[in-house]
Amino acid sequence: MIIVMKAQAGEDEIQNVVRMVEQLDYRAHVIRGVERTVVACVGDERGEVHQLQHMESVGGVERVMPVLRSFKLSSREVRPEGSRIVVNGVEIGGRRLTVIAGPCAVESATQVEDAAMAVKRAGAHMLRGGAFKPRTSPYSFQGMEDAGLDLLEAAGRKAGLPVVTEIMDPHDIDLVVAHCDMLQVGARNAQNFSLLRRLGKIAKPVLLKRGMSTRLEEFVMAAEYILSEGNPNVILCERGIRTFETATRNTLDLSAVPLLKEWTHLPVIVDPSHGTGIWSLVMPMALAAVAAGADGLLIEVHPNPEQALSDGPQQLKPKRFADLMTALKPVAEAVNRSL
Ligand code: PEP
Ligand code: MN
């Protein structure tokens, strides 16, 4: 159920409602929209639902209504205008698109710094780079780990870009939080519920990727694990799913973008690098993603993709990334977005 507060409801009335909801054994999540505040009540709805309904008579309450979707906190019903999430000064989910770019993995100080400076020059808003890499084979490069985090942080600082990196192990959360502005949950951990719950307790935004075989409802429920632990700052990332098609690394499901935006208030970005696995397809699918309503893009860029220690075939050279940013502008404007 959600309790919609009156536009003029005061903070004392909101806190009073929260207290009353908690006394009924529900968890209360206060969601502050531009026009009004909503108190989302999460709990076992077989019990005291009628008591929540009675809260319509409490001071400051406008109405009490059920959330029809299974995803209670991410449902667009609770925040019709959509969420804007700020990552160290960079907003995701506003009118301006957010472009996150950088290498698949941090490989050396010069590699990540060159990538950072190049993507910054081309107009990217955030830097990515993996320090802990989830590789199919245990014999492949696993990432620079702690040293990679230091290099990523330094490169981001030098370029003036917030940084995002993947978190794989709950034991590394404190370390990664100390070095990065946003934590990425990769496709292989999209339903690692204990990791998701732990990320619900941190104070930094989480970029949640879709699992390679998760349905959209499962994807949103994964986000719900993070939200329900108290972290409201979750960004969804469509990165392709596994289908019978083998010509591309994954099948980029762009219909996910408008559907997720219809269902949820969370920002949605698209990763055409992992979504296709082929550098020449990254630009056309990036343009299509923006046309479909994505709030941003995640693009792999490497100063020298032929030498990359992971995902070489899908990484863009800096010049091609700059061309992509140029091509993006008119498409963004056509759908009333800016870069
Ligand atoms: C990545 O972003 O480098 C990555 C490993 O992505 P995914 O989890 O989508 O495969
Ligand atoms: Mn990669």
C-alpha cells in the first residue's frame, strides 16, 4: 500500500504517519516527489491492510491506495515523475543523458588515464573500469583488484569524472565504496540476493545490470532487494540477454527500455558494448537506445583495443567514441534530451 500525503503536509505529519505504519509492523519508505510525498508501506499484506486503509483519516494524508505491482518501491505509481539520481554531482535520469565510458578493465596507470582523458574530452560524464572482473575462465585476467581501484580513482580525479566499478564479493564493499562513486552489479550477480541486500545498506548509488537470462520482472525484483534495505539510488542497465542468436555476443533487448520506464521510476541506461560484443555495432545500437528513451549509455572505450586484456572486440578506440558522441547529439535532441 502507499499513503499519499497532501501537497501541504508538514514534516511532523509525515513522521507521524511513518510511526503509525511501523506500529502496524510494516516498513515505511518515505519517497519525496516534486509535488508530494508518498509513504510506501511494505510488509505482509495478508494481515492488517484494512488498518492501513483507515489511515486516510490521519492528519496530512490525502489517500491510501494499493500498489498493484509486485515491485512496491520501484513502481512508477510511487513516483510518477521518475527518479533523478546524483552520482557525485552527475545526475542520471534528468533531461540530460548520462554517458559513462572507459575500459572494460583497469590494466595499468597509463591505460586507464589515457582512456579517462579521452572520454572526458569527447564529453563523457563518468568513467568506468573494472578492477574485479567476473571472467568465464579462471585462467583469464581477473582484474587488478585493489591496485586497480587506486588507479581508477586517480584517473577519475585527474579527468574530473566520477567513477563506477563492479563489485563481486560482499567482503569488498567497504573497499570499493571508499574508492568509487557508484557500484556496479554485473550480469552474473544480478540475482545474488545477499550481495544486493548488502548494497541496500550503503550510501552510494548502485548500477544494476540485467542478468543474461533474467526476465524484466525478475530484474526489477532484484532492484527491489536493494531499495527495500533502504538505498533508494538504483539505476537499471540493459546489457543484452542470451538468445538462440550467436552472431552477436548477446541480444540487446531495447524494448526493455520503454517497458522498464513504464513500470518503474528508476533511471534506465543501456550498454551496447556487452549488448552486442562487436565494436562496429556499438554506435548504431547506442543511437537506437537513446531513441528508445534510455537515460544514458555505458560504453567500453580502450586506448588500444587490440591489446586489451578483456573484451577487446567490443571496445571503441577513443576517436570512434568521439564520433559516437557527435552522432548522438541530433538523436538526443530529436527525443527532447541533451548531452
Ligand atoms: C562489464 O561491465 O565489464 C561487465 C562485466 O558487464 P556484464 O556484467 O554486463 O557482463
Ligand atoms: Mn567488459
